[in-house]
Amino acid sequence: MPQLNFADFPPQLVWLAISFIVLYVAMAKVAVPRIAEVLESRQDRIARDLDEAKRLSEESDKAKAEYEAALEEARAKAHGMVTELKATLSKEQEASRVDLEAKLASKSAEAEKSIAAAKDEALSNVRQIAGEAAKATVSKLVSIDLADGDVDAAIEASAKGRV
């Protein structure tokens, strides 16, 4: 093997040094700058992407905050509308109740008047019927015809408690 021949060893070292220096210069001048450029462009793109993601995240957080604020405002508005509607319905119900109570009181008063009138009419009819019954009874029992005035006076006396 020629690599292990000690006589050929110094020229091999010289060629090793020359090829190392050429490769080193080629790598330093061509390959490393390209690799550095690719790495830098990737780093820039990653930084831009991170900045864009941060911006989008902030916009998302802002939109979420606006949405939650709008939602809370809508809830408050709906609660206010429900409260207002309850108050309106309560007022209408109270007014309806008052109106109904007034109508019922009016009908109750009319019914009391009607009952009183019916009672008075019934009492006058009772007196008339009692008078006719008493007159008929007396005429059958005693065979005496009584005058209507006498019968009325007797009924009045019995109504007052004196017979």
C-alpha cells in the first residue's frame, strides 16, 4: 500500500495540506456563505412568521375581547328589556286588576240594589199574600167578609210586633 510507504510520506503530507487549504478556501468562500445565507433567510422567515403569529394572536385576542364586550352588552340590554317588560306587564296587570275590582264593585253594588229591590218587592208581595190568606181564612172560619183596610192594619200591627 503506497500510503504506508514511509518514503512517500512527506509528499503525501504536502498534498494533504494543499488539498486541505484548497477545500478550506472553497468552503470558506463558497459553501459556508451559501449555508449562512440559507440559515439567515430561514431565521428571518421564522422571525417574520413569529411576528405575524404574534400580531394575529393579538388581533385574535382583541377580537375576542370585542366579542365578549358586545356579548355582555347584549346580555345587559336583554336583561334591561326583560326588566322593562316585567315592569310594564306589572303596571298593566295592576291597572287591569284595579279596573276589574272597580267593575266588580260596581256590579256588586248593582247586585245589592237589585237584591234589595227584589227583597222589598218580595216583602210587599208577602204582605199582600198574607193579607189575602188571612182574609180568606177569616171568611172561611168565621164567615165574615173583612175590609181590605182592616186586613192591612192587622198585618202592619203584627209586623211591628203587636197583635
